[in-house]
Amino acid sequence: MLWHKAWVDTRWRFLLGLTVLLVLACGSSFTFPRARDFFASMQLPVVADEEAAAAFRDQLELMRSFRGYVWSQWFSQSFPVLLTLVAALLGSGSPLVKGGSGALFSLALPVSRSRWIGTRAGTALAELFVLALAPSVVFVVLAPVVGAQFAATEAIAYGLSAFVGGSLFLGLAVFLSTLLNDVWRPFLLTCAGAVAIGVFVPYDHGLFRAMGGSSYFFSGTLAWPELLVSAAGAAGLVWAAAARIVRRDF
């Protein structure tokens, strides 16, 4: 019953997010042949700065391969931002009210408050996991269609990195939803927190760089410190949300 109720509360957000991510992932895959031809026709400009010339040359080579194109255009740029927005939306909304109306119907359920919010957060995490992996697998499936290959292990690594990083924002939205009884204020505050992380945390050690799988693309290893901090932060925020709900006097 609890899992079904949590699913009913979030299913339209999940399905909308899944549809958008799948459509955009398919679009990125099918635009690769034209992008490859365009970058293949480009010539290295004459520049005095050898370092700038080398950087431009590396960027051209990156965009000429399906692996480099997908990572630079999707996994390292669009995907972390989109998944952050979806994670914030999935986690927003008070677990004890119906659609933000203020009807505290959940208090009448024959279960503990901590179990209810745990189920709510667990359902949202499961949905976020699907949202992180499904678009990643799209590139594996569509790569042969555009005359390329994309390793399933690499797609899974990128998807898991994005999922773990996105879980922090989901946890933040869940916690804020125990303070605010509507959907949009927790969502907007979570987005503001994501912007703050992107602005103030150095990029080399930033969460969005870890979500984009930069270290895996260049060195074949995951950004474990950032991902572990994100996972711990998400767990701590969900625990804090459950503790607050248990102590809250309605």
C-alpha cells in the first residue's frame, strides 16, 4: 500500500521526466552523423598560441567520435542539469499532505511516520535510478543505427554517476518538503542549492563534474570522493527528514 501510494503521488512527474530524457537522448544520437561530418570538414585555424591550437585540435577529435560526442554534448552538459531538475521535482511535496492541499490524511495510515517518509524517498530514488539509466542505455541501442558503437559498461558508469549525484538533490528536496507543505518552494530552493554548488564549488572537485563522468571518460575511474559525499549527504538528508516528521506536532 505504501509503495503504491508513493508511486501514485509521483508517477506523472516520473513519466514526464522519462519521456523528456528519452526524446532528448534519441535526438542527440541521431544528430551525431551530421555533427561528425561538420567537424570532419573543419580545418585547424592558424593561431599563434600553440596551446590554444592543441586544445582546439583535441576538441575536434573528441567531437568526431560517437563516444566523445555523446559525452561532451550529453553526459557532461545536458544530462546532469536535467537529472537535477527531475530529482528536485520527484523529492518535492510534503509526504503527509495530499497535493499540497494541507489535508493531513497520511497521519491516519496504520504505519509509522518514519516508515512512510522512508517509503516515499525510496520510491523517488527508484524512479531516479530508472531516469538515470534509461537514457544512458539509449546510446548503446542507437549507436549501431548511426554507424557507431558505445559500450554498455560506459553508459552504465555515466548513468550511475548521475544517479548518485542526483540523489543529493532528491534528498534535499525531501527534507525541504518536511518544512514546506507545497511542491514549488522545495523545488525552487533545491534548484537554488544546485546553482550554489555549481558556482561556489571548484569545478575540479565539483559534483556536476562527477555526475558527468569526466574522470571516467578520461581515466576510466569514477569520481569516488564526490560520489561518496553525495550519497552520504542524501542519506543524511532523508534521515533528517524522517526525524523531523517523527518529532513534528500536528
